[in-house]
Amino acid sequence: MQLIVRQGRVVDPTQKLNKIVDIGIEDGRVAEVASRIRKRGRKEIDARGLVVCPGFIDMHVHLREPGREDSETIESGTSAAARGGFTGVACMPNTNPVNDSEAVTAFILERARNASRIAVYPIGAITKGSQGETLAEIGEMHRTGIVAISDDGRPVQNSQVMRRAMEYSCIFGLPVIDHCEDRELAAGGCMHEGYYSTLLGLRGINPAAEEVHVVRDCVLARQTGAQLHIAHISTRESLAAVARAKKEGVRVTCEVTPHHLLLTDAQVTSYDTNMKMNPPLRSKEDVDALVQGLCTGVIDALATDHAPHNINDKMLEFDRAPFGVVGLETAVSLILDRFVRPGLIGLERLVELFSTNPARILRLERGTLAPGSWADLTVLDCERQSEVRSAEFLSRSRNTPFEGWKLKGGPAITIVKGRVAWSG
Amino acid sequence: MASLNQKDLLGIEQLTVEEIQLILDTADALRQVADRPVKKVPALRGKTVINLFFEASTRTRSSFELAEKRLSADILNFAVSTSSVSKGETLVDTARNLESMAPDIIVVRHSSAGAPHLLSRVCRSSIVNAGDGMHEHPTQALLDALTIREVKGRLGDLKIAIIGDISHSRVARSDTLLFHKMGAKVWVCGPPTLIPWDYGKLGARITNHIEEALEGADVVMMLRVQHERQNEAFVPSTREYYNFYGLTRERMRLAKRDTIVMHPGPMNRGVEIDSDVADAPYSVILDQVANGIATRMAVLYLLSGNAGLKPRKQSR
């Protein structure tokens, strides 16, 4: 056999598996899952004391290539992802040029083939140039390999265009991912509108800017039958709207980021631009609702919204600095330390959020270790101690809000199609 | 004389009641410099102060400049039009360049909230916030307090009504924080479109009706309402604004008999305030200007020698 991962605790909700077994891999696929595999592997990994999961997929990252290679490249971003325990990432189309055509999709896939040890799943733009006016050539991009469509970062304001996009997405069965934001309501704000924006004299982003688009999208998804995915959900009302829509049978899912689960708008008080992202850090009440949604199941996936920005771009006045923080190299450790270790969620739920559900939402042949499936594995060490040090990141950017956090538990080995992509 | 044990003056938020009292007492003592035949003391001789103004300002900049001159400081005025900022230089780079000239104090005004805080982190010099975006304007609040104290003898227990565009006003925030810290009963008043969320938590009662704000007020602080606000749907028109929030002589009858009227300027006569109120005997608007110089002298004097201290953390 190509590789045998021995005696790890395998957690795979798709097989209702949570026990210590061997996994045998041949030709990049899982060949055998058994309590003890008698054959020898050409390579063997001793996973005693470790947790073996179907490969984690970050369904929301910005790799910045083409266009902003000073902040991140497909090579550096996927290296960071592998180090963070991810076997695959879905990259947003707001590059320069925007991924709104077959040519750009093909370029990204080609670069990924040459420079990445993990899987890269491109997301195509909804509209040409993400200008929100005319539909991009979604079918051609689908033919070339996009897994979803989104105008993340420049969300579609015109509801008629959104309706058409949802209708059109049904031809190809492509999920529509929306960064929900009514630009007029957001009114050029740079942090959550509330007590702290008042105290700091910073222009606030009304939480309703997100909520009205979440509601709009749910209504349109019900009408069109499209598959809708809400990116980086961040408020209590948004979550309630998604929960209602789900109950009514709308095909809607949502993701949350670690920073929206772990930080509040109170953290902005030092005007630290590493606390500036969109959607912004929310109030304590919102964060409490998100944590509850994570534990009870309304939230489907964890995603980082990894948004690398060069230090020069972030060393600015708070209102002038760009939105976004990096997340690939901290997400798994943060969730293990702050949610799994205190028992808020179990390992099965962790795997659902990072692997099973992202794979299901994006319709990838991933998220399971059932024999015959691709051998993408994320191996975790729940005892490993680490401290977030941005200077050690493999990402080209350092804009983390978690600098100096001491965390217990983290990724140990990342395996893609039976090959070790990273090991710590 | 005692000094402020902090590197910068970034906002009222970071000041304790004792520190505010110290600044006001010092300003009281320095006020008489203006009455001397030679309006100068040697307190800042040999010290360099840079006035770094990224926003157009006449009165605040002049007030600081005069304060610095009366303290015998060496002054460098660095205005945005003549700087390299227009050539794309970042704030941090500008500050580092100025730092190389070894100033003791940098007075900064900037349209971005938090810009002085960013400078404080990269500069050894003391930073004095002369107004940052919609955030704070601490020396204005201090001079307002000095003016009130001069007339009323105290700040505690006074009903102080702040009326106008609260949302876009850094003066409103600094005033509210300061008056509240000193024990005054602060009321803010304006249409809901011009009052930010949770403003009450800064230490103020909120009303949308000017009559309620004026009722029994010891001090009435009027704030400017910019004409642009009507284009942004904050108010329907300046005329309607005047009809509901303008300070008229008739409305002034609701306030206490010995009330005073203040305005940080520049005034819009006929929009937020009537001429016969602005020019009435109870108006202390010009005293505010005179007190501005003494207050800024006090702040500069109390901070001189504090360059290089560790920046104080935000209190919240």
C-alpha cells in the first residue's frame, strides 16, 4: 500500500466512526479502514494519540493571485493552508483580473497544479468584473472547474440581478455564495455600529446591512430553488433568518469565521487595523448567538475568510486601512482550544464544520474517509501547545487579530491524495 | 507644580478627574499671562512643538500656535498642503520623518478617528490630539470646562444641554465624557438621525425635543449643523432644522435665569442659533476662544518633558 496511517482516532461522521483504527491508502484513495491492517505500507505514519479526520476544507479564502502577489500567492496561500490543516481551499474571485471568465479560472487551476500541494477549488464571479450588472459566463467557468459563484467583497446590490443569477445557477447546480451587505445601509462604515463605534467616533456599519440581504437572498432562493450559501454570517438576526428559512425548506446554508466567534467590537478600542474586517466584529449578543448556532447546528461550516493584506496597506489610519484578516494558520487551533477543549462541541461536530459540510455544500467528492474516496486527511494533535506568531506564518501577510494567543491543540499532518502536504 | 503622568493627550476618555482638575487649575494660573505687557513665559524654552494639521483649521491651529508662542516654544507648522502627504506618503512615514527632527510635542489634527493613537504608537514625542475625525477634541472640552467653571464656579450638578449634530461631532463626545466625569448632568439633544447608537452609555441623557433639553439648563452648548447633512437624509432642510432645534430667544426662557450659551464655532447663525442669542449677554462664546489659549498652554506645559513615556492604554 502507498500509505498506512496507523492507530489514530478516526473521526468520520459519514461512517459514524469515532475509534482507533488503521487507514490504508492506495493510488491516492482510501483502500481500507480496519482496526488493524496486516499488509505493510511503503510509508507508514504512527498516529497513536492523534485524531484523524477527513480533510478539512476552507470554503472561503482569498489567494490574491492574480493581481496582488505582494500580499499572497497561490503557492504561499496554499502552503499556509496546508500548515493550518487544510487539504483544500475554495478561493474567491475578487482577484485582479476578477475570476469572471474561463481564462482566469484556467489560470488559477494551472497555477495550483504547479504550485500547490493541496486542492484549490476556484469560485467564479456572479457578474462580469463583479460589477453587479451583467452575469459572468458562469457556464463556461463551470465547464473549466469552478465550484460555486460569488461576488464576495463586491456583493450584488441589484435584487433583479441576484434573482437572475440564482435562476441561472440552477442549470449547473452551482451554489450561490453571498457576502450579504446592503452598501447603502453600510454607508461607508468601518466597524460595527453600536456603543464602540460611538465611543471611538468611527463610522458604523449597521448590522441591518447584512440582515436585509440575508432575508432578501432567502426569499429569492425559495422562489428560484437555487442553492444559497451565506458567507461569514455575523449577526443574531441573520442567523435567525437562516434558521427560519431552513425550517421552511429553503436550500440555504451558512458559514462562520473563527474571528466572529471569538472577538467582539470591544476589541477595536486600540484602533488596531488587524481588528478591521468585513463583516466587522460584532457585539457580545451577536457573538453569543453565533456560538450557540455553532453548537446547536444552525451553522453549517467554519471558514476563515482568509484575507491577506500587505503590512504597508494595514499600517494606516483605521478608516483608511483595507478590511480583512488572515486565518488559515490559526483557525483549526483556535477552534480546538476554544470550542473542542472546553467541550462546547465534540470532534464529530468539528469534522462536520470543517470537512463534511463544506464538501457537501460545494459538492466535492471529499469530506469522507469511506473506502474508495480520495485520501485527503487532516491529522490533529489535541495536546500540542502553540502560540500565534505571525512572523512564522507561511502566508505572505501577517494581519492576524490573534497575535500572541496561546493555544492547545492543532494540526499535526496534512495529507492530500495519500501524500503528506505538510507535517509539523 | 505637578505634571501629567502620561505621554500624550489623546482624549478625555483616558483622563482621571484629578488630571482634569490639574489641567483646569493650571490653565487658570496661566490665563493671566495674556494680561501682561509681555505675554510670554519661558516654560517651554528650548522645546520644539510641531503643529501637524491634516485638516483645514484656523481657530484651533491659531490657538495652539499662540499658546506655544506664549510658552516660548520653538514651533514648526506642518500643513497638509505643503507636505508630502499629497504625494502619497503614509501618516506613519510622515510622523517618522518629523520624529527625526527631535520634536518634544506633536499637535495633530486629522480627519481619521484614531490617527493620533497610531502616531502615539510610533512616536517618542508627546502627541496632543487637536481633533481626530468624529472621535475626540479634548482641548476643546477642557476649554469648555474652564469657561463653565469660571462662570459657575463648578461643574458638578449643573445641567448641561448639548444640542445639535451629535453624530458627527468630536466636540460632543469629548464634552459629554468630560462633563459626565466631573459630575454634571449631561443632556444631549438632536433629531434621532444625528444621535449615534448607545450614546447614553457615554454618560448622557438623550432627548429629541429641545424644550426638554433646555428646561432648567445651567449651560446650553450649541453644535454646528452642516448644510451637507440635508443631502445625506439626516434632516429634511436647514429651515426645518431651525424650526425644531434652533436656539431662539423664546426657547431660552426655558433655561435657568443665569444660564450661559456656548458654541465651539464656527456658528451658523439662523440655522442652529439666532443672532440675538449668540450676541446676548449670557453668551460666553468669545470667552471660550480666550480660554482656549490658556487651556492649550496648560496641556502643553503639563506634557512637556513626558516624551518617551509609555503610551497609556485605553481605559475600556
